[in-house]
Amino acid sequence: MSQDDCLIGANIKTPILDVRHQDLKRVSDNSSFRSVCPACKKGILLVGRDQQTFELLEFDRCILCGQQVRYTDIDYLRKRES
């Protein structure tokens, strides 16, 4: 069992974290939206989109630990796309 296996879903029931997307560490230099999870430091936040409108979603969840976050600067992110 790897160390990452212990993280899978570990934060699924923890309270939602309020974060500013612009303050998060990016996964790579060429990724403007994919960020490192502030809770587990190994997972990724992808910034989802509404399936109907394609608008960026305010809430996100780490694909590894399950930590849910709310982007407090979502309006800025949405305007940046316009």
C-alpha cells in the first residue's frame, strides 16, 4: 500500500475550505487552472464547469483526498475568461 493510498478519500467529510484560487500552487507552469490541493498537498483541484453553461464552478473537490473547497475569488476567475 502506497502513502497516496492512505489519502484516498481521507478528507471527504471534512468542512469545506474557503480558498483564493490565485493563491494556490499550480500543478505546472502551463496549467492556469489545475492546482495542488491545499489539504493533502498531493491531490489536484481541477476547477469544474457547469455542463450546461460551461461557467466555472464555485465549488471544487480534490481528486485524491476528496477535500471540498470554495473559491472565494470565483468572480475574478470568471471575468478573467471573458
